[in-house]
Amino acid sequence: MKTRMSLARQLAIAMAALATMAIVATSATFYIVYAVLERLQVIAPLPPGVDGFTSLDLGITLTGCLFGALLALAIALWVSRRIVRPLRALGDAARRIAEGDLATRIEPMPEAHGETALLIADFNAMAGRLRGMSEDVSTWNAQIAHELRTPLTILRGRLQGAQDGVFALDAQLIAGLLQQVDGLTRLVEDLRSVSLADSGRLELTLTEVDVRAEVEALAPALASMLAPAGFGLALDLRPGFVRADPARLRQAILALVENARRHADPCVLRIETDFIDSVAAISVIDGGPGLRSGFQNRAFDPFARDTRDTRDTQGTGLGLAVVRAIARAHGGDAAYARTATQSIFRLNLPLPDSKAP
């Protein structure tokens, strides 16, 4: 296999050759121009018997060529090291990442300036994102396995018990099995929604939606869901339209109410709609203790749980992540705010100017 010449050596040879050719061309041009001027009698010709090009002239020219080549070679080596060392470090780091070492980073180099320094910074940022994505995948796999284990264990145990005659296969057992299946279905759908939103492929069927009408239509189902847990329901709705997917909008509202039902203290849960500037806000307000300060920035992350809250062990930690995923798929976002006595979880959607109330 033919050995490739290094980039540093190529740069050094190229610059040395360029300097030599420049000196030779300059010297030749000088003598040619001098000869032409002499022929045109612009300058006086040399006296008879005097040579126009002597060995001394040749020696001076060759010495100049050699000195210029050596100087160019030294400068080329210096410049090439400054160019090649960051590139070599970049190549080595890329190979280590390709081999699976995602913790690889390139240390700052005094030789790196301008575009080279920017390239190193971008590479380190890319490596950081790759490592973060890898860690997220590992976390997701572990969390999904954890969330699936409990309902699958319950299903297997009850079905095995029914098969062995330990449990009677009656309506009560079937209802319990269906409840576990419903939980699995919700978990799969939540995972699907969050994953599709993260990849930008969450499908939306956009139409003009009357926000107040949608919440009012959901109110009976929400009230029946909240009543067994000791919650009441109050609505404070302003009319207005957004361009949204009605099914996804209802999914987000249900997730916000379910989150309050699981984690808030029994109270009158209030749902408000408001329209401020170019944003339509759907707020679910409860009288719960609120999120602890260190958890507020992570509340909408997948599988995030407030470790202070031990009242609910059935949740998957995906409800608020689904809300944020749906909001961002519509070009909006989800937010949390706390007053002295209330917690406010808000779904913000972009409001077309033409539809502002």
C-alpha cells in the first residue's frame, strides 16, 4: 500500500517550491526586461568586453534562491503545524467517537484560531449532544422496562392464577385485567406521542378549533374523573379560536387534569382560557402544594417525578411530557407557575392574528 504524504509535508514542500520559483522568475524577469530596454536603447548598452551575466551574478541568484527556499520551508513548517495539529486532533477524536468513546473532547489549542477554533467548538458540542442522546436512550429503555414490568407482572399473575383455578374468571377479574390493559395502552400512546414529537413527526390534523367549546364538551368527562378523588370542577372560559388538532388538544387537557388529580390536594379545579397578544393559553389551576424548586425545570421531561410526592405510585411520569410535546408540535409550549396558594399548569398555543378575540 502506498504511503500517503502528510499534509504538513505537502504544505512545506509546496511553499518552498513556490518561493524558489518566485525568486527564479523575478531574477529572470529582471534580466529579460533589462535586455529589452537595452535593445530599445532606453538604457545605454554595456561597454564592449564587459559580460552582461557573470559567475558572480549566478552565485548571487542561486544563493538568493537557496535562502528563499529555506526561509519558505521554515515558515511553511511553522504554519503547517498550526494548521495540521488541530486537524489531527480532530481526526483522532472523531475516530475515538466512532469506536464508542462518546466522552471524547478536544482540549483548547493555542494553534486553533478562526474557523479552526469554531470547528473544534462545534465538534465538542456535537460530541456532547451525541453523549446526551446516548444517555437519554439508555434512560428511556430502563424507564420503559420499569413502567412495563408492573402491569405485565400483574396480568401474568392473574391470568396464571385463573388458569390454575386460584382466581375465578368472573367479571371482577376481567375488569381488573382490562384496567391493566388500559394502563398499558395509555403508556404506549404517551410514549408514541412523545417520541414522534421529539423527532418532528407527530401527525396533526389542523382545523379551526373553538377552545371554549372543546373544554365545555370535555367538562362532563372531566367532572366524573375528578369527583371520586374529591375534586370539583369550575370553568372560566373566554371564547376564541386556534388552529389545532382537536384530538391532540383534548389529549393535552386530559393529561393536565389527570396530573392535577394525581398530585394536587382535593380542591375545586379551575380551567381557564385566555388570549394574550398572539398566544392562546389553556390553564389548569389547582390548590396543591406545587412543584419543589429544583424540580420545576424538569417537570415536563419524560419520566420526571417529584420525589417529594409519595401519594401516587401509578403514574408513568409522561403526562406533562405529552402536554409539552403536543404544545410544541403546534408551535407553542407548556409552562408552570406558582402563586401563593395555587399551581398553574398552562398550555400555550400560537394564536393567528386574524382570530384574536
